Amino acid sequence: ATYEQVDYISLHMYFENYEKNTAEYLALPAKLDRYIGTVAGIIDYVKAKTRSKRNVKISFDEWNVWYHQRKQDAERMRSWDWPEAPRLLEDI
């Protein structure tokens, strides 16, 4: 069973306000709570179903508040001069 091989499950979430709806934007932490609660519930369900003694932990390791517009970012990226990185190691 996969459950026995897992130590952590990684969660990611980004908050955006593209609709410029302040009330919905400020309510997003409730969505985050439901997300974490749902994943925790699934972990608990699988643990009980498999009768495992192991605890799978949650690693909330990627999150951010994102306030840029994609169009704005695309324009900015096109205007930047992106130098090519030097080769650090090449196996021939």
C-alpha cells in the first residue's frame, strides 16, 4: 500500500484577486482551511481503512499571495533581457 511509503504530503495554494473582489479575496483563508481539512480527512480515512499505525504529515510548503496580472507579467517578461546561463557541468 502506498500509504505505508509516505511520510509527508505536500500542499500548495496561491491566492489571487483577478476579479478585484475584496470580500472574496479576504475570505480565501477559509478556502485554505477547507483544503487542509479535506486532505487531513483523506489521510485519516486511508489510515483507518488500512489499519496503519503510521501518521502521514502535511507539509504546506508552497503558498503565496499573487497580485500581478498575467498580461502585465507577460509584457514585463518580454521586455527583460534574459542572459543565457553558463554551463556548470556537461556530460559528453
